Amino acid sequence: MTPLAPHIAAFLRERLPHERRASIHTCETYAHAFRLLVEYAARHLKIAPCQLHLEHIDAPLVLAFLNHLESTRRNQAATRNARLTAIKSFMHFLEYRVPAALDQIRQILAIPLKKTDTKLVRHLTVPEMQAILDAPDRRTRTGLRDRAMLHVCVVGGLRVSELVGLRVEDAVFDPRPCVAIQGKGRRERRLPLWKTSGTVLREWLAVRGSATDTALFLNARGRGMTRAGFAYILRKHVRAARKTCVSLRDKRISPHGLRHTCALMTLQATGDIRKVALWLGHNSVQSTEMYLRADPTQKLEAVSLVTPLPLQKGRFTAPDRLIELLKTGKAANNYAKPSDDERPWIGPRRRLTVHNQELR
């Protein structure tokens, strides 16, 4: 039996940060996936987590764990695939460390990812975004900080990790306001800011004061802002903006929705998907194509360039009601049967008989 804990510790402490140079966010996501897997395996096998062995983590248990994520935890297919990707990465790591478990590892690697629905990205309109930007109170220190954070996030289309990872030295105002971003995959980019965004950022730096933490945006304890902290700030100001903007009441807004809003604003302004990919820091244009599906402007231009097919002229003639009634076979059902007093007058033979009786 091979203990599981030493291999997971080596994967999280050596493989990811040093050999693969994964970011701290990737390490945290993988660690969370393994915690869920270990907790489920311990409950399923009724043993302590520290007593788990590699032989316990087989393909049937992994499949049961994935079904548990969807049925019990109510995770979507995308989250299920993310957990499976972390498990597969760990199994690739074990291929050369535990060759005796190669058959078990191959069975887990053969588990396919689940297909996901491709939905349109959720974004905000310009009035909705303006209402959120105007929600913070400019008379307070926290209001100036929140307004600067929202402006920088929207203008730059930043991920939450990129926003909270900004340092004071990353903001430059000469010759024009811009920020240096350390993006996903260790890709750096420098983004210019709007004139208004540079103004609100200067106002925040004027009241920020000195702090031991070099983060650009600080929380109430004087430390760097966290992702959960920014999500809380966004929810607070969205609630305030709903009082003035009615359309926000039916929308669920996440921090990543601000990034989608910036992408669509840039696409509508430039019409070039490559500039949007450059602005957002995407590694490939294929990651940016989802905004083409959400932007109706691109489709309207395509419709205007295509010559529409002609329609055949003609007039609509209403069908005769009696003919339609006879075609459906409902004529007999629409009329009641005659009574005995009325029957002598229905056919010509009966009428002739009655007439002869009257003549007699």
C-alpha cells in the first residue's frame, strides 16, 4: 500500500510552484480540489483522511466523487471538469513516481470531461455601469477607494486577481495614467486609463497614506484587498445602484462581469477582436471569440451586407366558410336533427302525401 499524503504534498509544494511555475491561485484551486476528494474518499471508505492510500483513489471512486459534486454540492459541469483536471494533473505526476500503479492511473486519465453549455456572457450596459461607478460616496475614504477600484477594474478589464495584485509602483501618471498588470500565465501588459479613471486614482492615492503593505488598494485593516473583499464591495454598491437604475434589479452581477463589460465596450468601439484580446491579455484570439456571439453589432453588419432574398407577391384570399365546413365533415354535427312534426316537410315525397290527404 502506498500512502497518499506524501505524494499530494510533493505535488502542491514542488511540482506546481517550482517545476510548473503555477500561480498561487492555481495552487489554491488544486489544493481545494484535493481537499474535496480526500474528504469524500474518507467518508466513502469510513477511514481517516491520513489513512488513505493511493490504491483507494481508483477510477470508480473518482467517478463517484464527480457525481457527488453535481448531485450533492450542485456544481455545474464546468466546476466538475476543473476538479477532474486537477486530479488528472496529479495522476500524470504519479506516472513516474509510482510505476506500479500505472494501470490504475491510466483508468483515471481515461475519464472524459463533461460537455458544457456555451452561454452568452453576462455584461452591463453603459447606463448600468455608470450607475455602479457613481454609487460610492466620494466624501469618505472608503468611497474614494471603492470608486478607484471600480474604475480601474472596468477600464482595464481586469481579473479580480489582477486588480487586488496591483502595487503602488504599478500606477504611473507620466506622461499619461496607466497601470502595469501581471496577468494570467505570467504575461505582463501595460494599460492606459481614462482621464477620469486617472483622476479618481490620484484622489485615492492622496488619502491612502503610508502603510507597510505595498498593495495599491487596502482594506479596513491596512492590508492588501482580497478577492472576497472586492466581491463584497461590488455587491454593496450594486445594491445602492439598483435604487437609481431599475434594469439592475433583475441582473446577477459578478466581479468577472465587469471584465465582460469592458471587452464588449472595446469590441463595439474598435470592431477588432484582436485588439480586445490584446487589451484583456488573452493568449489566443479563440478565447475572445465568445464576445462576438454576445455583440449584436457584428451580426447586424453582416445582415446589412447580405442581399435579402425577394418575396413572391400575392394576395391572401379567405376560404369560403361553407366549403371549409363541408371539407372538415362537421356539417351534420352543426345542425340539430328535425323533430317528428317537422319531418313531413323535409322530403318531396312526404310533402306530396300530405298534400293528397288535404285534397281528399
